[in-house]
Amino acid sequence: MSQSNEKFMTANFHAHTFRCQHAYGTEREYVETAIEMGIKKFGFSDHVFCPFKNGEVSGMRMKLSEVEDYVHTIEQLRQEYKNDIELYIGFETEYMRAFYEEQVKICKDYGIDYLIMGQHFLGTEFDGPYAGTPTEDEKVLSTYVELVLEGMQTGNFTYLAHPDLIHYIGDSKIYDKHMRYMCEEMKKMDIPLELNMLGMATGRHYPNETFWKIVSEVGNKAVVGIDAHDTNIIQNINAYKNCINIAKKYKIEVLNEAKLRKIS
């Protein structure tokens, strides 16, 4: 029996696959669950490959050698379920200066539909701090904002996933200064910010209402992203409602879907 209803989303562009090494289930299971929930557009955005030069092996993203299978699998499902749902192939990626151009070229070669930015690290997982680690260092906060905006200015990212992942616990005025600047610049570029269902469902430090109050005052638009690492979160209507409630509380406009930006 379908669980679709007017209180759930119709489009999601944030979902992962087993290739990132910390997500579970098959793409088919994700697709069938999305259909059951009444989702009409569903995008896979697994953690992007990184062409490391020194033999590093990531434990949290797919390998470059897996991209072809990733694309092929979703293309097959897109054809099979074309009458039930629209499927899209994307990546969630950090903006990493050293690898960005090569990653974009490979994405274009494979016909990837879109990118979302999830700035988990200020560098890579091998040479940069994790953005979600609590810090009182203003330089970490300012570097996060700098990288996000530099990446967004390329025009290749559809939206910013969990923008409040950065976990600054120092002076609130410093947090406000940098995050308000980020929001103001994002508004100029008309790029939405994501209310993250996974963070909500698992009790993480985001969505952070301090951040979303700034969003309200600046006037940014938002989207809700599932950030699916299994099928259960796709079915979590309460997490969705709680994200929507934050938006209602602060009078933030939530888009029904993000407009996908073509990779150039």
C-alpha cells in the first residue's frame, strides 16, 4: 500500500549508495521505497570519487573505478521505472581545489546530471579537519565559508547540503558574522540551503536553529534533503515534518524541488 501523502516531499536529490562504504541497501530498494512514499523525482548523489595522487584509499566515498557501474545501474533503473518516477544521477562533493577540475571533467564525461555540495572537510579526509568536529577556531569557520562560496561561484552546484554541518562553538557573534555573510552571498547566487533529514532523524548538531534564524533574516530559500543512507530514512515522515516545522517557525520558503544546475 502506498504511503504517499500531501505531507511528504515530491522530490529528493540527496541519496547515497553502498559504494560510499557507509550506506546500506540497493538502488532498487531506494527507488521502490521512494515510489511508495509518493516521491516523483529522486536523485542519487553518492559521495564523489577523488583522484588521489599518492595512493590514498578513502573509507567514505566511492572509488573512481566504481563510477561506471554507478551510472549504469541507475540508468537501467531509470528506464525500468520511467512510468513511476524520474531518476537522476549526481554526486555530493566537497569543493577541493586540487581535484575540482579533474572531477568535473570526469562527471561531464559520464553525463552526470548534477552536483550538490556537502563540505565535510576543509581539504580532504586525509589533510583537512572534519567540518562537523566542534571547534572554537574562527579560522576553521572562515575557511569553511570561503571554500563553500568559492565552489558555489563556479555555478556547478545545485544546492548546499547541510550548510550548518560546520560545528563552531565559540563566540556567537563570530558565528553570526561568518554564516550571515555566507547566507548573503548564497542569496545573491540564488542557491538554496538544505534542511537535512538525516541530521534531524539521528539527533546530530544540525539542523541548527541558530543558523536557520540567520537564514530567515537574510531571506534564503531552502530545500529538504533526505540524505538517504538506507531506506528507513526515506520513510521517516517525522524527520521531514520536523524540518518543515523549523522552516515554518522562521518563515523560510521551502522549495518543492531544487532546480538542477547543469555541470559546465
